[in-house]
Amino acid sequence: MYRIPMERKVLNENDRIAAELRQTYERNDTLCVNFISAPGSGKTALLERTLAGFDPSRRVAVLTGDIQTDNDARRLARYGFPVRQISTGGTCHLDARMVQRGLEGWPLESLEILFVENVGNLVCPTSYYLGEQARVVLLSVTEGEDKPLKYPATFFRADLMVLNKVDLLPYVPFDANLAHENARKVNPQIEIVSVSCTTGEGFDEWYRWLEAQRVPAGSIG
Ligand SMILES: Nc1nc2c(ncn2[C@@H]2O[C@H](COP(=O)(O)OP(=O)(O)O)[C@@H](O)[C@H]2O)c(=O)[nH]1
Ligand SMILES: [Mg+2]
């Protein structure tokens, strides 16, 4: 069918740009983290609380993607770090070119961490590599334990699953152990951190995971 070669061409072009981005990050010692989840799982809330806990001297920036509005950029800008909104105007995911444009004029050589909040969607963002060193998928306890099984590619390609909104566990029938099991069924290597962006529970572990990603491969032990 004609559709397949077209899609392949678009993805190849994306991968070419993503590889350039990756080289830039590595040259500058910047950790890029790509956040993927369904709308409302708490990507922006996680970033808000993460930025709030950082010392203002940290060299951290955020690109946040949405189909419409700059609401998330406005929420995130309150923490004093550079933030830019990418409005995709209808596209259900970020691609590497959007990220490249979003970074134009930013002094990347001085960034320790670049957070990229993808468009809320558990399908489309999965196929678009953005040059990131780490991919995080969020699942909140109101979404059901079966989501890793329903969207296996997204969980398979993630390095970490953040299980969010654990403050709501007393109020919703959600089996956290089963959610872990399902995530590990599709990706036995996936790491899992449980947090509440409302109470701050689990953030020590989240920060530890994040800082561990900054250690260059091969320098441990
Ligand atoms: N109870 C509770 N609500 C949360 C938590 N994290 C996010 N929320 C709420 O969930 C909604 C969606 O969060 P948002 O960060 O906008 O999700 P995003 O679409 O993934 O960026 C907001 O009303 C948040 O206040 C949490 O840990 N606990
Ligand atoms: Mg958001």
C-alpha cells in the first residue's frame, strides 16, 4: 500500500533530526527527558513540583507541547526556569523538528536538563524519537491498571513508569501491584516510581532516578 512508504519517509526524516538533537545534547552534557502520558495524568504537575524543588541555580529548561493553548507553559514559567510552549495546531505528538525549532536561540551548551512534555496521548508520541536519553511514561491511578497492556508500545519504549496520584488510592479501586505487573509484562526492564504530585510522596525516589540519568554511561563502578 502507498501509505506505508510515506510514513516510513516521515519517520526517517524525524530520526535524522532526532539524531542531530541527540548529538547536541551529548556534546553539551544535557540530559533530555521526554514525558508521555494520556491527557491529565499529571505531566505538567510532575514538572511543576520537580521545578519547585530545584535550587534556582540549576540549569534546567522545559519545552511543553499541546495541540492548543499555552496554559502549561504559563503554569511552568512560575518557577523561574526557561519554558517554551510548542503548539502543534492539531498534531497529536511532538516530532524532532518541532523540538529543534522550539530550541532555537536557547543556550543549549549551558543546560543540565531539558524536560520535554509531549502532547497528551498514549499512542502517537511513541513513534517519534526526539533525541532524548530517557523516556518517562506516566500512569495515574484513575486510569486503570490495564493501560500498559492496552498501549504496550508506549510502555515498552519507556525507561521509567511514574505511577501518579497515589494520594487517591484510598478512593479509587486501583491495584498498584497489578499495574506494576502489567507494565513489567510488556517491558521487564522498566523502572517504576510511585508519586503524588499533590502531596510530594515519592519525590525523593523520583529525584534520585532523575539525577542517576545524568551520570554518563560506564562511569559507575
Ligand atoms: N489528586 C491528585 N491530582 C493530581 C496529581 N497530579 C496531577 N493532578 C491533577 O490532575 C489534573 C491534570 O494534571 P496535569 O498536570 O494538567 O496533567 P497533564 O495533562 O498530564 O499535563 C490536574 O487537575 C492536576 O491538579 C496528583 O498526584 N494527585
Ligand atoms: Mg500538561
